[in-house]
Amino acid sequence: MALVDAQLSFRAMTREDFTLLSEWLATPHVSNWWREEFDLAAIEARYGPVIDGRDPTECFIVERDGHPVGFIQRYLFSDDPDRQRILAPAGTPDDAAGIDYFVGSPSLIGQGLGTQIIDRFVEDMWTRYPAIAAVVVDVSVDNRPSWRALEKAGFSRAWTGALDSDDPSDAGLNHVYLCRRDQG
Ligand SMILES: CC(C)(COP(=O)(O)OP(=O)(O)OC[C@H]1O[C@@H](n2cnc3c(N)ncnc32)[C@H](O)[C@@H]1OP(=O)(O)O)[C@@H](O)C(=O)NCCC(=O)NCCS
């Protein structure tokens, strides 16, 4: 399939998406790297405040030709000082934003979709967040599909090391990747 021609769109996640999100988070290719609880109560606790506007993180369902294929979220470092502190050793700029993402179905990975999702989403972020200088992602050194997708979407590796973080997804050695506004 020629994914380069795929029509991608990003729609704000709603509570009606929680069941699908739970199914995706339980899928091994996602749960290997996205290490958070995926029962509906945990999803309500984590994402309910986003839906209600009490958490400034923005969460989206990625659709291809009108069908849900994945998830992506973005947040400003200035709204998440703890994340900013954790990533500070990597020399990340304060005026930055972070993203996290996955392709939901194992049948869709390895076909260029993740690269395309990141590329399109970051392009939109320069307009959405006019004050940011860079988009930042930390990724396990063992998660080659993710850091290769970042590289192919225009990100550069800025740092490698262990993060001072309690988040299970940050365990072990991580690469920190940056896409600067003038690169994106
Ligand atoms: C990371 C992710 C979004 C990448 O999307 P994708 O559509 O699978 O990746 P792409 O097809 O765009 O290709 C990216 C690279 O991944 C590699 N890759 C993809 N699937 C792979 C697999 N099953 N085994 C090994 N490498 C794989 C490809 O080889 C490609 O690198 P290359 O061009 O150097 O060969 C997707 O794999 C995913 O959702 N993973 C689980 C969740 C996750 O890790 N999220 C990111 C946390 S930081």
C-alpha cells in the first residue's frame, strides 16, 4: 500500500475513544514501550482530565482515510516542569514541546505510517505553539522503530543517557531527539 498518499487527520480524543485506547495500550508492540496501566479506570484517571480541560496535554486519535490508526499527544514543557527537569541534562531548550505516539495495530507498523504521523503532526505544532523552538522526544535506545521514525521525520539525536525519572517508560538508556523549528 502506498502510505505516502495516505490521508491522515488528527481529531481530539474523547471518552468514547477510551475502549479503543485501552485495546491499543494492551497490544504487546505498544505495551513493550508505553508502560502504563490500560484498564478503563486507569485510562479515566490519566486521560479524563485531558478531556475535561484540567490537564493542558492535548491527545489525538490519528485517522487514516477516516479510520482510527493510532494515538499522539503533545504538551508544552512550560506546562510540565517535571518533564522539563528530567530532560534538562539533555540540553533541551525551555521553550519546547514534547510528543508521544503509537501506531495502534501491529498489522500497520513497519510501513512508514509512524514516520508520516510524526512528520505531519510536528508540522502542525509550529503553528499551534508559535513560541516553541523545538519538539523533543525521549526514546529507549532499544526502541529502534521509534528513533528511526524520528530520524526519518527530521529529528536529530541530541543526547544519550539515563534519565532521572520514575516513569517506567523512561527505564534504561534513552536517546533524546530534537526537531528545531528551522529544521521542521
Ligand atoms: C514507533 C512507531 C510509531 C514507528 O512507526 P512505524 O510505522 O512502525 O515505523 P516506520 O514504518 O515509519 O519505520 C520506522 C523504522 O522502524 C523500523 N521498524 C518498523 N517495524 C519494525 C519491526 N517490526 N522490527 C524492526 N524494525 C522495525 C523500520 O525498519 C524503520 O526503520 P528503517 O527505515 O531504518 O528500516 C511504531 O512502531 C509504534 O507504534 N511502536 C510502539 C509504540 C512506541 O514505541 N511508541 C514510541 C514511544 S517513544
